[in-house]
Amino acid sequence: MTALTLSTSSAATVRADALVVGVAKGAKGVVVAPGAEAVDKAFGGKLAGVLETLGASGAEGEVTKLPAADSLKAPVVLAVGLGDAPAKDEAYDNEALRRAAGSAARALTGSKKAGFALPVEDAEAAAAVSEGALLGAYTFTAYRSNGNGQNAKGGKKNDAKSAPLAEVALLGTKPRDKEFKAAAERAQALAAEINRARDLINMPSNDLDPKSFAAEAQAAAKEFGLKVEVLDEKALKKGGYGGLLGVGQGSEAPPRLVRIAHTHPKAEKTLALVGKGITYDSGGISLKPAGHNETMKCDMSGAAAVFAAVVAAARLGLAVNVTGWLALAENMPSGSATRPGDVLTMYSGKTVEVLNTDAEGRLVLADALTRASEESPDAIVDVATLTGAMVLALGHRHFGIMANDDAFRTAIHEIAEEVGEQSWPMPMPEHLRKGMDSPVADIANMGERMGGGLVAGLFLKEFVGEGITWAHLDIAGPAFHEGAPWGYTPKGGTGSAVRTLVRLAERTAAGDLG
């Protein structure tokens, strides 16, 4: 992963391949952001004018490269847009800094070192720039050839020009200051785990099935001192996990339920995180049409986010118990697959009529939610690429939040906005529950078509233990990005919800959530 260093050096003296400065849209044109004073001085105070001549406007994410002035030690200056300049005496928004740093890091692919002279007046701003740069520098190259016909997987070197930026030096910071050091260390741990989630999401399904995903969790547990338990198909059958078994029975790769837990001796609260882990979703017998299944390796993004969040909690030493439940299965059509009209007996004992085998995520989550509830956590949050309906409602950048407690839903929404993850609170209309009534079972896995994302949330609510605060994050939109990269968001797996889950754990540890 890209290295991060805090530096007191001035942009005028640091030796690097490039200097990154921020520019913004002012009332009268481009303005140079704080942190770049030394670079502006090297250009005789005319950096903004030079950039305007090159077509720069200061718009968010805009990148402009130019040769450095002779007095600078770096050969290149990279100016990145921060959007509208803030009012006098106001700071730049942390998310604007995060995105700008990400855009700059992406533009410096192949470079060994870059000095970031962006506004870092306090530790929070330094954290935002650090996160953005480390996340923006991410690349997934495990399956790329190195240009000589050799596959990059297995340790072969990739083309240096496509290698991520090797080192980020955050200029104008205070390396010995406790707050700055803590911010940098947190950013490194958080980015490493988000990138772990991205790697898993990007991995093709022929290399990542429920068994190998469980092995990844076991390896991380050993490395970071986590407790881990894996229920294989025999244990699932013995325990009566009808949802996981029903979804996975059509595949040659049997399902798994993984419990991975961070515990802390001073913890007073316990969070349970439940992740949908469909390592490939063909739709089953209700087969997806062409054009809808090419990216379905990403249907385990919820489990990846939960896994990464638990490891991050351990790396950060958070004084809260965080238990992750990874509901892993592959949804495939075969002679042994669950059919529309079949009835499954879930781990809770409830029966479910399966009207559509492509509504499988709620089935595996239902078993995991019931099992998580048995440990009586203070709260449960499930994360899933659950419904296309949520994408229709909120688009590709927002995830939906539903909950059985309005205050908890609001808190998660506020946390998500704080850490830079776009989300929106969604209702749970009780009248939609009737549409899941079944003539042969306790409930059907489908209801009304309109409001399908809300129907899925109501289904999951049925399997949460009585009296337990619960929220559901439907990350179907932002989990996998198919367009061009932007800010710190890469093409492919994004690691959506990891930051929200980690901040939720931090606030719980601090006693801020009651």
C-alpha cells in the first residue's frame, strides 16, 4: 500500500516527483488554497494566473500539471481543484479535501513520491487529505500481465508506469503532535481495510467462493488477534440454517457462515455487523438476463465491508466489542437449486416461500440476523447490495438506511455524512408487509414491486431479535463503480460503508450513542 509520512518541510524544499497544491473557484477567478504559499512565491505570486492560462478553473477534481519553477526541488506541480472557495475565515470542507487528494493521487500513478501541500490546518483536515490520497492511489492489478505475457498474480512485477503512487508526504504538518500522529495512523489503518474490501470485491468469483472468503477471514483473525468461527455446510445443516443452505444448494461451492469478532477488555457495548456475502449471484433458477450478471462478483460487498470494519476496529484498538457475521453463499442454477415455490425453514424456525430465487440476499441475511440476535448485542447493523430498487430510488452514489429505531437511523445518517459517505434515510411503511403474506408459509421473500427496497427491509426486520436496535444499509448503488474513477473512488469495488461502520464503532466506544 502507498506509504504516508507527515512532514514539516516546505513545498519549496521537499524533494519529490511532484508537488500537489489546491486551487479553488473564487469570486474573480482561480485562487490558490492555503498550503501552497511557497509554490505561489516560486512563481512570483502568479500561480493562479498561470493556471488560468492553462485552462484551470478550480472546479472540484480538476487536475492541471505544469513544470515547476526553478527554485522548487520537485520538477512538477499538480494543481487540483477544490471547488468553490469557502467564505473568509472558514475552512475547506473535509470531503472536498478528501476528494481532491484522491484525484491527485490517481493522476500521479507511476510516481515514487509526491508532496501534498493542501490545506491541513488541523488534524481533521490532515486525516481527510491522508484518507483521500491513500484511497485514491488504490489500484487492483492482481490479474494484469506485466507486459511480457506473464500474469501479475503470484508476485510478478507490474509495469512501473501503472504502479500506484508509492509515497505521500503530507507537508506543513506536525509529525510529533499527538493529534496529527493519531490522524495519520487512523487513516493508514482505515485505508488499508477499505482497500482490503476493494480487493475482495474485485476478485473474480472463480477465485473467491464462500470457502476461500472464509479462509481470508481466518488469516486476518490470526494476524490481528480476532476470534473466528466458520460454520461449513455440515454445521449449517445441523443448525438448521435453511436460508443459507437454500441459496447455496445449487452451487458446487457450499455456503459458509463466518463469525469474526474484536473484543476489548474495557468494552461496555457490543455491535453486531451482518454482511451479505453472495460471492456470485446468477439469480439462481430466476436467472438474471444478459447485461445484469457480468458484475455480480460484487454481491458480497456487504460481507467485505463488515469484515474490513471488524479488522479496522481491532487495528485501532477500539474499546467496543464488534462482531461480524459473514453470510456467504454462491447463488447458481442447477438440478439441485432452490426453485420458485419452494419453502425454506429458516434458522429462526420461520418458513419462507421463495417466489424469486434472485431475492436471495435477504434469505442468507435472515439466518445471520437471527444468529447475531442470540448474543443480545446493543445494536445490529446489516450491510448488503440488496436491491436494484434502491439504485432506482437513490442512484449510484447513495446508500439507503432503514431501521427499527428512528434515532438510530438518524445517527447512522449523520455518521455517514460526517465521514464522506453519501446516504439517505428511508421509511419502513407497515402497509407493505401485507404484500409478503404467503398462503403456504409464514412469509414470502417477495412483496409489492413498487417500493421493493423497502419491502426487503421489512422482510429483514422479521428476523431481528425482539428489543434489539437494528439498521439496514442497502449499498447496491455505491458498492461497485462501473464508470470512470472520480475523487478517491476507483473503478470497481469501492469499499462502501466501511467508513460509516468504523465511525459507528468509534462513537459507540466513546459512549456517544447512549
